[in-house]
Amino acid sequence: MKIQTPRGNNIVTRVDDLINPVDSTWDADLVQSIFWGVDASRILQIPITSGREDCVAWHYNRSGMFSVKSAYHGQWKRTFGARLNMAQGGSVSNVQVWKNLWKLQVPGKVKIFGWRALQGLIPCRAILANKHIINEGACPVCRNGAEDIKHIMFTCDRVRAVWKSIGVWEKINSLLETDRSGSIVLEEVIRRGEQIHGLGIVFAELMLTGGWLLWWERRQFVHGENIQSPSRSGLSIISLAKNYKLATKQESRLRQGWRKPPENFLKLNRDELGGMVAATNTYIPHLVDAPMAEAFALKEGIMLDQHIGGNRIIVQSDCMDIVEIMRNGGFTANSAAAIYDESHTVWCGFQEISIEHCNRDANQVAHELARRALYTKENCIWDDDPLVSSWMRCRMM
Ligand SMILES: [Zn+2]
């Protein structure tokens, strides 16, 4: 949560000063007099508990707790994020290039090749000569021009012959009309995301798979090995690109639905036989952020279980943050800390309780209930009659 109100102009320096010491609630008048309306209402929505020790919160992680992973991401963004924006003018269309690149249906090594080509990181002779690593930058294959990214992917005599053999040279040639570097041409191809009719593949997929294969053949050639004819290379490129697409198409994702809990256990949201025991939904009109909504849902869930007298429960959530926080004893340093504290107190009252992560497919009932809450804007608990009929009643009203 980021405060919009400008700093300074008041004597309050600590959050503690905004809390009424008598009943440990926000001093609403004070908060409203110091902060702009938008900030004041968000601050007042943050639940607080008395007697909680101060702690250091790490804002790169949603739980407010430090992790090496989040530190790495923070540092990466700091080092490369700015450079990425600077180098590319920060425009949306350039971000689109990277998005398109990672979405292409080509093997990982081909994507990496694409990334390196866009960054100018292919060790072509002209690039190495520019860096004074070698003396000569000419193309070892055709001896007709400097070996740079444009040359190895588009303009080398052999490469032209390959592209001509599979009928895409005209398309490439039109991209080469203006004088641009190979990386920029490639960027254009990826940004456009054009399909090749009849082949069922994206033009960029063909270009990158081709670029990767041609670069590999070039390495073979330099090391004195025989390489196939341009037309055979062309066929290899098409079959590589098409086969990969076909292979990934057949790979269907395994659907992991709901699984029943062991005997004598209740699963938050169904019992061991798969029958409905109780359900609840709550409409929360104002929320600071998504983690707080997740924390609310957890609290409501385990309080419902307490309400119906469940003693052994397995909580399932599709939110990994919740699972991790509750496994760590419910301690967190984010804005939902007070709700977790409360949940943890209820949690400790169960004879046996555990939490596990499930994917969204296993959670459809919960999503339906959430949709219902949004639609009716009211709170409901079903602990006697089956949900379906009450739900239908609600809908018919
Ligand atoms: Zn050449």
C-alpha cells in the first residue's frame, strides 16, 4: 500500500501516534485530518490488534517476510528493469516483443537463441572483431560481407538460398528494405506475430527455429564438418517448427480435481464422503488489497468449521501465500497481519488441522460462492439445507 498524501507538515512521526491507546483502534479523526481521503479510508480499513510487537516488513514479498527469492527479483528489477526501459524507450510495444517471444511455441533453446539475437549476444565474427577478440569479421561461409546477426539470419548467400527454398524470402526481403540491424528486423518479426498461411505456424517461430538451426550448421561448417544443402536445411527448419508444435498440442494438462480427505476429517470445503456439510460466503465492500481478501476468506472458513463443531480439518487454498503463512505459524508482516493473528488463535483450537495447496480446478465451489457474494452483496451461512436449493431460492428472488 502506497500513501498518496505528501509527507511533512505535521508532528505525527509514528504509526503508533495514530492509534488510540485506550481501545487500540485507529484514531479516525486524526487519520482523516492528516491524510487525503483516499489514504485515510484505506488506512482505517487495516485491522489492528493490540499488543503486537513491532517487526521489520520486507515490501518485496506479499507476506512482508524476507526471502532470498524476492531479494533476487528486487535486485534484478533494479539492475535490468531500468536498463530495459532505457534501451527500449520503455514503450509498451517493446514489452510486447518480450511477451510474444516467451509465448512462441518453439523449444526453450530456440527462445534463448531469440533472446540472445535480440540483445546482440550471438558471437558472430563481426561482433567479435568489433570487440578485438578476433581480427577478421568476414562471413566464413559465403565470404561476401561481415558476419553479423543480420547476415547469419537473413542476408548470407546460403541463408538466402534456404529461405528461398521454403518460399519466405519475399517476406524477409520486404523487411530488409530499410537499413536496420538484424536485431531490429527480428524484433519487428516477433512484434507482428504474423501467421504463415498453410503451414499453421507463426512467422517468428519459423524465423527463430531457422536462425537457430542455421547458426548451428554454421558452427559445424567452421569446424570443418559437412553440412546439408540449403533446400534440405529448409525442410529441416519446417519439420522442426511443425513437429514441436504438434508434440506440444497433444500434451494435454492433467486436470486435478477435488480429492476426498481421510476418514474422520473434514475438508474445508467438503467432508470425507464428498458431501456438503456447510458453506459460507461473505461480501466485503471495501478491501485494501488481495492478500487481505485471502486472509479474510481463510478466517471465515475456519470460523465456520468451529461453528459447526468440526475438529479435524484439512484446509485447502489455491493461494500459496496463505499456505506458507499458516505453515509458519500465521506470522506475517503485511497489512492483513491482524486477521492472520486472529485466524491463528482459532486455528490452535482445533484438535487436528493442516493446510495444503490445491489448484483452482479443485476449488470451483468456492469460486461459485465468491461469484454469488459479488452478485447478491450479502452474507450467508448454509449449515442445514443443501446449498443448491437455497442458492436457487436466492437467485429466484
Ligand atoms: Zn555469408
